[in-house]
Amino acid sequence: QVQLVESGGGLVQAGGSLRLSCAASGSIFRLTTMAWHRQAPGKQRELVAGITSDDKTNYADSVKGRFTISRDNAKNTVYLQMNSLKPEDTAVYYCNVHASTGVIWRYYWGQGTQVTVSS
């Protein structure tokens, strides 16, 4: 079993910054892709940023140049540095990882952390 614990969300003014963290724990054999998704009220969940095991990254157009995703493989942790935050970034942010326990591969989701940006 793999569990994800997220932290770093909160309330911030427009133009401010936040750093989200997601630590994976449990019987982890291997981690590949790690990503952040978000879901705002009345909206579909969307991919914000993703990172592969060899540090290849991709971002949603709406966050390019403002957000940076990174990972620490030794700690099984993925981060999302969010700068120049806008009110439209307000959403629940979810960590997502592709992992194997040695038995089966699957995607795992974090519990979500609220990010609120005020104007």
C-alpha cells in the first residue's frame, strides 16, 4: 500500500507564493511519474504539472512561467513551487503518483490541499 501526504496549502494574496509538498510512504518499490492536479468549484480536475523519473517536466499553459515542479527521489517527495499566484489559481490541489509496490502498478492520489488566492 502507498499513501501520499500533502502539505503547504493555505491562504495567500495575489502575487504571493506557496510551496506544496507531497511525500509518498508505504511499501514502495518504484516511482515513475509524479504530478499535481487541481480542481476548482464547478470545474473538472485538471493537470497542473508533471515530472518524470528523469526530471522531464510539463505544465498547463495557465501556469507556465509561474509554477515549478520538482522531486526528491531519495525522499519520495514531489514539490510544486507556485509564484505570482492569481485568484484563478484557487482550487484544491491533489498529488498524483504512478508507483509499484512490487505486486502491481497503479496511480495513487493524495487527500488534497486547499490553495486560496485573494485579490
